[in-house]
Amino acid sequence: TWEVIATIPDLPEPHDAELTPDGKLLYLATDSDSTMTVVDTETLQSVKTFKIGQKPRGLAVGGDNGEIVYVTNKGDGTLSIIDVANEKVVLTSSVGAGAHALRVAPDGALVYIALSGEDAVAVVDASTGEVRQRIEVGSTPEQLDLSADGRWLLVSNNGDNTLSIIDTAQNAVASTRAVGKGAYGVQA
């Protein structure tokens, strides 16, 4: 019917969101209070809040059933890894300035993070939070997306209006192309 069925109150500036694979939970990066909020999609109520780094921006779901959540915190350049099933923040690790959008590799081993303050993408070990590599891309990368097979990572570089295409088998930029003014979003 295209009608609003509910409005969930008291979500302090939600920035990014993702559903669990079964659609039962919605995870939200809530910016103004530096938290990740869990919403039950049946009751449309907040059921849990986790305190994380400053100014959470990007969010991605991992684990077999969506029980692990990865959240980038742009304000302090960190990645928070949250085990929702066990109700704890597993770790928060430094990944780089301007940590923004992120994607988890299909096998769950790596997380790719756009670092808008470093003109790079961080390749991060999904279990330890350790940065394995930085890949230089265009200016001010904020959004990225990973192909379904995990082979290609597309990065929109808002600062110079380009798109960088990363070959994840080599962890190297295969191509950078001009895409026009205001390059912000991208979808593989």
C-alpha cells in the first residue's frame, strides 16, 4: 500500500541499516549517541543497544545467521565488531581516518572499509580487526560495494568524481574511471 506502518521512536540519528538474513532483526548505526541499535522487525521495538566508537557510519552483517555486526566509526577511525547473539562488543580496533562504508567478503574472512580521510580502502581481518593492507583509490572514498562472488570491489570517490574497481584476488586497483560530478553511491 506504500503507507508508513510504524515509526520507531528514540533512534538517535540512524545512519546505516541492515537486516539479518532471516529478516527478524534490523541493525542500525545510530550516529549521535555512538551506538548500534537492534530492532525486532515483528514488534518494531528497539531490543538492545551497544555502545561503540564515535560517529558510526557503515554497517554490515556477518556470521552464519547475521549474529555478527561490523560497524565503522568515522569519528575515531575504528571498526567495532559486535556479537549480537552473546550481547557483547567483541572488539573495537583502529582501521584508519574517515572509516565509512564497508562490506564483508562472502567467506566472512575479510572486511573492506572505505577510508574517506586517507583516500584508501582498508582490507581488515574480520576476526581480529587487524588491517592487513591499504589500497590507494581516488579522493574521499565514502561508499563501496562488493560483487556477489567477492571478486570485484567498486569504490565511489566523492572527492574527485571517480569510480575505482578493485580486483580482490590481487587486492589492487584494476581501473579508475571518471563518473561525473557527485560520485557518492555505488552498487555492484
